[in-house]
Amino acid sequence: MKRKEVFSKVVAVVALVLVVVGFYNLYSYLNVEAEVDQKFLSNLLIDNSEYDEFSEAQLLKLTQAKEVGKVLDVALSDEEAMDNMQPGIYSAQITLQLPYNQKIQRTVTVNVRDTMPPVITSPATLTVTQGTDFPVDKVTVTDQLATTIGTDALKVSGFDPNQVGEQKVQLQASDTSGNTTKKEVVVTVKAPEVKPVATESATPTVAEAKTEESAAEKAVETPAESSTTENTTTKSPEASAETSSESTEANPAVTERSQETAASQDASTPEASTPEASTPEASTVAPTETSILRFAGSTVPFIQYGGASAAPSSGAGAWMGNGNVSDGAPTHFIGHNPGDFAGVMGLSVGSAITVVDGSGNERTYTVYEVMDVTDDGYNANDPSDDVFPRMLYAGGERISLQTCINDSVNRCVLAR
């Protein structure tokens, strides 16, 4: 009897345990999807600036799918676009194996948001000519996938095409998502390339200069011949004397009359009309002394000579500027050596140069720099030194004188 009672009690306990376990399993089975919904993340917002690419492993990690159950299958709506992190909204299907052999499927919404700004590519330093637009052709703007957006999206600020010198310019570009990039570049604005001495024709050779000197000497020695060249109807004194002599032999009366006429002409002709007064040396300086340079003990007249390809045959030329001594602007004078500008070779820092402009106003300038410059505008003693900006384009009331040393090097003197 006692055995049967013990056995019955054991059976009852086992049955109770089985019932409890069964109820627990049933409860767990019924609540397994609730656990999935608590842990599984079905809406993802991803910034493409945080990921180079998007893989299946990243998807499972972000959804916490492996913490819920065993992943049986993953299907993406646009796998290639998601791999490349193309902005957009995509979907994914994930199949999970849960306890009690239960399988469930969940849909994931993936929103890839564009937070990657565009890229501005350009040289750190740009060089342009005065008066030209900003060189947008040297700049490219690309989106996060290295596709060209185009320079229409580029905004340029702080650029003045008329201001010579270095400028810090700000570039800004925005993509279709509103992401913005800024970049600063240095732009060097150079004045137009104009060379006062660019070729052999810019300054004469020594042989040419000597030829000019010989011609000048000849003109002084034989003024009668020069006069004949200018006006073939005017006879030289020698020719008149010859004619007079011939006439004397032919007709004494005519000779006497001719002598009287000649005497009358001599009496009425001013001294300035004599050959000596008409020589180049006597006419180089106008009586009112306008448009002249004085330096190194010499006086040299100048003419307006803007942009000419060579110095004038005599005197000097205002190649850049007009020689005005009170306009606050520079003037660049050119002249020949050998010739009227030979004295430039003797000038040094501290030397004085006086200019009398076309209105008779006078100013004395002091030399502050002397240099030898190549035809292409660089310091002959330092090829890295670009001389033109400070010799030609630096502002202020100042002057510069230039003459040739040889066929390719020139002496340049700056004064203010």
C-alpha cells in the first residue's frame, strides 16, 4: 500500500513539472515575436560620410538581427547602390530562425543620407593677367562619388581683376543636398606683359649707334649738304658762290646786283639761321626748357613714345607714362647707349635726376635702385628676381631710366 502511494506521488510531481514546462514553452513561443520587435531595428538612418561602403555584415549589425536569432537569408532591394552609399531609401528582407523551429521575416528600411560635402580641386596659387576673369577652368568641383558637378556651383568672392598683386580669394561650392565646401586660394594678378626691350630692334647695336653718330657729325660738318637734302630748291653757300663766280665772268652788272642782294639777305637773316645754329646740339633743348631730363651733367630732351619697339634715335622717349612730375604716377624713359643715355651708366644710388615736364614743371628725383635687367625682365644677377613689377608697375610719383648694355642686358635705374 505504501509503495503505491509513493509511486502515485512521484507520478503526480512529474506530471506537474511537465505541465509547468509546457506552459512555459507555450508562453515563450507566444512571446518570441515580441522579443524580436524589442531588439530588432527595422528603420536605419545612415550618413554616407560615415561609411565608405555598406555591406550585409553592417546591415545585420545595425539591425541587431544576430542578437534575435539565427540569420537564414538577407535580400537587398538595390545591393549595388547601397554598396556605393548612393543617397536614397532602400529596403532589405531578413529571414531569422527562432527557437522552437520558428522562422520569421522582417523588412528593414535603410535611408542613406548625403552628408558628404563636394570637393574643390584647384592649384594653391593661380596667376592671371590684369583685367581678366577668375580662371574657373583651372578649378573642378566633384561630388562624393568623384563625379563632376560643374563650375556653375562655384561661388568666387574677394577677387578684383584690376588690382595688381596677390589676393586671397574664397571659393565655395554646394551640392544638390545642400552640403557646402569652402576653400581659399592665392591669385596673383599681373599687369599685361609689355616689354620695353624685347628684341634686337629694341636697342641698336654698337655699330648702329656709331653709324648714327657718324651721320650726326657729318650733318654738323656739312650743313649745306643737309640743307640741300631737305629742300632741293635751296642752294648751298658753295653752290651760290660758284654760280656767282660764273655770272661774274658772263655779266659784271648781274654780278654786282647779285652781290648787293646777297648782302641785303645777310643783313636781314638772324644768327639762328646760320648752319652753326641749326646743328642738332643747338636745337636739343627748347628755349622754354620743357620735356627734358637732366642727369650726370647732361640735358636730354624726351618725347612721348608709349609702347614703341625701340628707343628714339636721339634724346629719350617716355615709353610708359607721360613725364608729368605731379600726377602721382610713374614714367619709364628709354634711350640709346652709346647715345644720349650713355650717362645712365654712371648713375648710382643717391644720384639726382631732374625732370621738366611738358608744362614746364620741374622735379628732382633721387636714385634708389640700380640693376641690370635681361630682355625678358629678370635680374641679370639673380634669374629668380622678376624686375618688371617694381620697375614698371609699382605706383607713386617716380621715374625709371633704361638703356642697353649689350644685345640682351639693359641698365635700369629707379628714382623717386
